[in-house]
Amino acid sequence: MTIARIALVGDRSSSVQSHMRIPSLLEALRERDGLTLDAYWTPTTETADLEGFDGIWMLPGSPYRSEAGAVNAARIAREHAIPFLGTCGGFQHTLLEYARNVLGLAVAHAENDPGADDFLLRPLACSLVGHEGVIRLASGSLVERIIGAERTVERYSCTFGLNPDYLPVLQEGGLSFTGHDDAGDVRVLELPDHPFFLASLFQPELAGDGSRPHPIIAAFASAAVTLAASRTRA
């Protein structure tokens, strides 16, 4: 049996519902899907050495203790072809990493640096805390293949999202935005030509009662196990 080592990047807190779901989700992945993950909670202040993990999952819970640490976790996953899942704050900081390190943009997150001049992430017009809504998925995208449909209903707990002024430059720079709400706002991103790189503004950890992993979580776990198996063979 292959066991994948994954880093759970986030500042663990009993006040974050997604964090409290993790033990039951890991158990369900093992029992229902036959996917065994050896998970290590990794504070955002301690992300300097993640290359040896088989998967990196950046969890909700922003503002993080270290913006730089969160950004670094996404960078390592992107540069080292490590399966990556970012949710809510993870989605936001994945955007920040790509904009800064790939596109060279001097942009900020309004939650972390409210006095900055230029925001990539800014407050949503309407808070999505406790909100549930329809997401329309791009045909043929990774997330559409995972869900098995072109629409899904998902739960949120966030108040910040992408500044749409930056959408064209991010798309031209290589990111794929493959999930949108009914208003057309971005809710899912993917990185083409990466083994598994997916981030969502919604929180798949909150689906159901935690006893059945969301398909996105199961797909991430499967990708991590696949990498672990390939490393063992090598």
C-alpha cells in the first residue's frame, strides 16, 4: 500500500471549521477511496522545506501568520510539480504567488496589506461567509472532469476575491480560470501542464457532513498517492 505524505499548510485553529473536518476527511479517504495520506500540519511560518512532500494542501484560515510562507508553499508546488490544492485563502495566495513570481506584478492582498497601492485580492462586493452557490465549470477542464458535470453547488466562507482588472493578464500569463459563479466571477483556477494544480475560492472541506470526501479532495489525494508511488519505484 502506498502512503502519500502531504503538507497541510495553514495555521491550525479550532475556530476554522475546515480545519476541524480534516481528521474525518482523511479517515474517509482511507476507508472509502483506499487513499492513505500521512498528513503533517505545516504553519505558514514553516514552509521553507516542502519539496519532499507528495502533496501540498493550502487550507482556509487567512489572514495567515505569514503571507510570504503561504506564497512560498504555492511556489514550491508549482515549480516542483507537486500535487497542489488551495482552498479559500489558499486560492487567494495561489493567485498572489503566480502574479508576483511568474508575472512580476507588484500587487498586494487587501486583507494582509490594506495600505498598499495596488490590490490583486480585494474585498468582495458581497461577503460569501456562510454562502452556498452554483459554480459553472469549463467543459474539458480538470475540475469538470473531477466533478463529472458542468455545474456544482458549493459552500463558501470568505470575504476576499480576485480583482477582475487582473483577469486578462493572469490568463495571458498562463493561468486557466475554469469555474465561475452565475455573475461570471472567478471561483476556480488551474495550472495547465502541471500534474495536479487546482485552487478554489469555495471550500470543498465543508461539503456534506465530512464523512464523504468532496471529489476535488479525493482527486488531490489520488494525485499525491500517484506521485508517492512513482517516487518509490524510482
